[in-house]
Amino acid sequence: MNRETKKIMITGGHITPAIAVADEIRSEKLLWDIVFVGRTTAFEGGGVFTQEQTTVQKKGIRFIPITTGRIQRAFTIHTIISVIKIPFGLVQALLILKKEKPDIVLSFGGYVAFPIVIAAALFRIPIVTHEQTRQPGLANRIISVLASKICISFEDIKDRFPQNKTVYTGLPIRSEFFTQFSKDLLNIPYKTHPIIYITGGSTGSASINALLFPLVARLVKEYSVIHQVGYQSVDDGERIEHSLPDVLKNRYIIRDNFDAATSAWIMRNSSLVIGRAGANTVMELALLGKTAILIPLPWAGRDEQKENALWLKKLGFGSIIEQDSATSDLIYEQILLHMKRQSDHVQNSILPRDGAKQVVHQLQLILG
């Protein structure tokens, strides 16, 4: 590696803003070598592979897997296994940093980032962390103590971190969300039958799928439905698709996941989005001015998704249904209500569009 080249180690559980920052580094043609440290499975004991490794490697970024654990809220056999993994994760992180010798570590929070940040602090490597949500989780609250700089997505949560090292950057958003697509990427009749997009995030949501699957046959009579079901629900979704009359099959598209460009096209062309309330989802909805029915993940840390959803609702972009009270009939009523209010007007962005650029700037300030 050229002596002038800096090595940036990116880690954490939030892959979307991480990739946005990596893309920004490359677009600015900085002499920075990027390496990503992440997990290969989504849940302890679940056997569900994440999109992190595939996404990172498709970008031509070197991916280093790490196996670590976390303290879980619900006690199961996997809780014990997960806790045991924590010290092993720290040893692995020390070995990774000793070998890679990064000039700076950029963390996007979560239990995956925790051992890397601890190891970086022991090696006296500068740390920058980014908080995506309105309610910082336990890992990022600890990481923020060790970080040289804390970047936040929401300006009004600045008082939750040390003022002298906290900066409002906004959320790094994938560049595809600023792209206008000239063609239909999914061959779906969205101009005559408006799109309802159902999404549970990168790993899908079995709970949301169970509520929406019974509605598909009714919805496709009037609308186009795009359903991102996640790895575990593909077979169920395909059974729903096969049960539809041939004339309606092209109005229901299911996938376990969509790439960034397709996700951006779907969001831009949707009339209504139904899904969780992760930080990336609510920011992208607000950026595009899209109406949503949000079902916050009830066991998210410190009820962070509920707070994200309330933020979006206050902006006038939709409604919230609590998972405990959600039924298929209630969601169907809300869908009809929102679709009747639809217009072709899409609001302008209410968010700064340079979140990735601002995070890169903070890295530059530290690296010199």
C-alpha cells in the first residue's frame, strides 16, 4: 500500500449508511483503503445469513468476518452461547487490528462494532462512531465514550452525547436514492395499479408477513404489491403468488431482498410503504416524501423504532400501528384510507443530502 494511503476500517451492524460512506470516499477519489469487519449471520442460532458480506464484496471492499456475542433481553440457550462469544470476539478483534493496522476505525454501532472499538482504543487508534437512531443503544453509548468524534443523524438528540465531540452530520443515504430511473425495473403495472411496498428490512419480518399475506389476494385486485419477505418467508410468499389467478400474478412480486438500485426504484414509485421503522427506512421515506404505515419492532433497544416512527408521523408522512394490536383487518382499513388520500405530488426532501459527505469530512479532519 502506498505510504500516503490511509486505511479506514468500517464496522457495525448498520450496513446501509456504511456503504453510503464507502461510496462517498470513492466518489471523492481519496487515497483511502477501505476494509469492512462484520458478521455473516443475522441472529445467534438462527442460521440466517446477512447481506453484509455479499453487499460489501460486490462493492469490491475487502470483508473480514468476526464472531462475537451480545447481551440479549430474552433468556434462551442462545443467550449463554452469545455471552460466551463476547471475550472471543474481543480476542479476534485484537488480532484483526494488529494485522490490519488501520489509521482510523469508523463504527456504525451495535454488538458487532463493540469489540473492534475496544481493540482500537487499546491500540490508540482514532475512533469515529455514527448513531443512526433517535435512541442510542447500549453498545453505542459505550462506544461514544471511547470515540474521538460522534456523528448523529438527528440534530435534536445532540444532548444525549458529550457536546464537545458530537456533530450533526445527518444519516448517510445510499446514492441510488438520489437517482432518477428512466425505466420500470420490475415490469409491474404501477402506472395503472399503484404500488404498495411491504418490507421488513434486510432480513424481512415474519410478523409483518403473517399480517399481510392474507391481504394479498384482495390488494392485487386494485393495486400492485411488491413484497420484500426476507430469507425465511420466501416459500410462503411463493405459495401466495401461485394461488393468484394468472391475470393477477404480475401485480404481486416477492423477493427475499432487493439490491440498492431496485429498492430505491420501488420506494420512489410506491404510493404506500408498509414496514418497520428503522432509521434508514424513516429517513428514506422522509427524503422521498412517501406515505407509510409503520409497525415498529417492539423489542428494539430502548423502543428506538417507536421513536423513529413518531418522528416521521409528526412530519405528516403516515401512521403507526403497534404490533401488539395489529391485525390484518386493521392494516387493510389503514391501507384503503391512505390510498384514497394519495396524490401524484411527491414532497421535496426535508433532509440534508450530504450525510455521507459530512461523515467523510469528519474522518478527514482527524486523519489530517
